[in-house]
Amino acid sequence: MSPKDWGFALLIVFAWGFNFVIIHWGLDGVPPLLLGALRFTLVAFPAILFVPRPRISWRWLLAYGLTISFGQFAFLFTAMKIGMPAGIASLVLQSQVLFTLLFAALLLREHWLPHQPFTLGIAALGLFVLATQQGQNGMTLAGFLLTVAAAASWGMGNIINRYITREGSLNLLSLVVWSGLIPPVPFFIASYWLEGPALIAESLQQIQLHSVLAVVYLALVATLYGYVAWGRLLQRYPVAQVAPLTLLVPLVGLMCARLFLDEQLTRWQWLGILLVLLGLVLNIFWPRYLRLRRQSAQQQPKA
């Protein structure tokens, strides 16, 4: 990867890690479902007037928007509102890897590699340890479970993305912008139903500058810039070279939450975090380690 692309990659990682602090700030004054509606409205408009629609069917665009955008962030924003620390949320959301593999096995008939039950079992154990720490540092069981549901929605969105890419060439900016047209409708409906018109009106009338900046960051930086730039890196370089960088996102999220929100974690929470990270790291690098061992054994001179 060129130094310029390394810079872009690290900038994306920081943008996505810091994103959880921004969500925390945005929820201060704006209810979670309304925040999601505002975010994706800004993603779609006015860009949709200038960006052509991607060459995929509406049903796939609808499925993508409802899972990876509406489902993921409706659960995540609500979780962080009712009791999910920003730093831990950035880590638990990475369990999307587990759900992606699970859905791929169920829906695409893909077989797990021999190491994956073990490595993902370690990550699942880490999630269990974190789940037992409800009440610590403001984390609630409901907040934890909703974050896991957000990861599951992301995982399903990854499967839908597989189907979309099979339909042909895809303009990443078009996909992000036009899929942003889908979530505002269910977000506004859910906000009206669950949060109420009075709270919506009050939040919009008394919206503070930090909430406005949070919406702008979530829409333009985390979504438009982040998704498009990341997709272009995946087009230029092998997935095995780019994908491991996502492991840096929860590390950045935990550090930013510590610096900007003064989030303190217990020893058990750190244990859960380390188990999740260990499982994800082994899941990515174990096959590479075995391949290098085989190559080394083949290159050794025979007696």
C-alpha cells in the first residue's frame, strides 16, 4: 500500500473510531431515532440530485438500506442512549464478523474454515464476559443486547452486499448516497411512534450547535467519506491487506472514549475486550500463519 493510501486508511480508522464519541455527543439533546433520521437525510440530500442511481434493483437497494443503515444504527443509537459506553460499543459492534460468517453459512451455504469455531468462540466468550458486567460504568444489559443486534444487522447487510456486487460493477458513491434515501423513512416513522411528535418538535426547535455538528460528522465524514474511501481501498488492494485495519477501530474508539468522555473500564471489562480482540485477530491471521508454515516446510532441504 502506498504511503498516501496508508494515510487515507488510518484517517478512515480514526474517523470511525472517533465516530462513537460523536454519537455520544449527538445524543445529548437529540433522541436516537431522530438522530438517525437526520444523519441519513443529510447523506442522501442534496447529493442524490447530482449522483446517478447505482445499477442495481430497488429491492437490493432497499434491503441494503434497511439492514446496514437503518437496522444497525437504530439499534446502536438506542443502545448508547439507554446505557452502552461509547468505547465498549465500538468493540462489541465488531462482532459483526461472527454474524457475517453465521449468516453466510445459513444463507450462502459457505463452510467455516477449521480454525473459525475456535477463534470466534474466543470472541464470543469475550462478549459473554462483557455481558456479565451490566451496571458497571453505566452499561446496561439492554444496551449491550441492542449493540449485539446492531452487529447482527451489519452482518446481514454484508451478506446483502455480496448479492449486490454479484449483479455487476458498482459505483460506491452511488450506493452510499442512494441507500441513504431508504433509512430516513423508517427512522422518522419509528421516531414519531416511539419518541413522540412533542419530543421531535422540542429537539428540533432547541437543537444545539454540537448536535448539528454531530449530524454533519456522522453523515459526511463517517458515512460518505468513510464508506466510499474504504471501498476504494478494497478495490485497489487485496482484502487480506485492508480488512485487518478494522481491528484498529475499537482501539481508537476505546482511546477516544477515555480521552474525551473519561470512560473508565473495570478489569473484567478489559478481559472481555481482550478476548474479543484476540478472537478477531486469530480469525484473520491464523490461516496466514499456517500458510507461511507450510511454505517454510516445503522450502526446507530434504535430507
